[in-house]
Amino acid sequence: MSIALKEVTIQVPANVIASGMDAEKLQEGMILLLFQQNKLSEQQACQILKLTRREFEALLPTYGFALMDSDALTLEQELYA
């Protein structure tokens, strides 16, 4: 299933870009944030970032996110996924 995407433009301070943060890293961070806020499923996030599930799961801790939410419903859903 394909996701309909819309391009968005954001402004960031020049020093953020100068520090090595490129558009790809900004997109990764935004997608991971949306995933952690339950705005995107793992499948949607993987599709947008063009990553496998394993690659996506390995990326989470590099941005300070936990692999699994401790919410009981989420744990149950992951158990039976």
C-alpha cells in the first residue's frame, strides 16, 4: 500500500545545517517523532524512509527513542503482530 505524501518546507537556523544536519536527517527525525506520537505506524514510517523494519528499529535509539512503548495495549499488539 502506497502512502500519499505531501512536501513540506521548514526553516531551520543556519548553524543547524552547518553542524552537519542535512535534509535527510531532519526528515528521519520528524518521521521518528511522528511514529513515537502514534501519528504514523511503523509500516508507514519504514515506507517513507525506505527502510526495512530492522533498519528502522535500529534507527530509533540513535534519536533517543525506545523501540517499544510500555503501554499495555501496544505491548499486546506487538506480541501478536
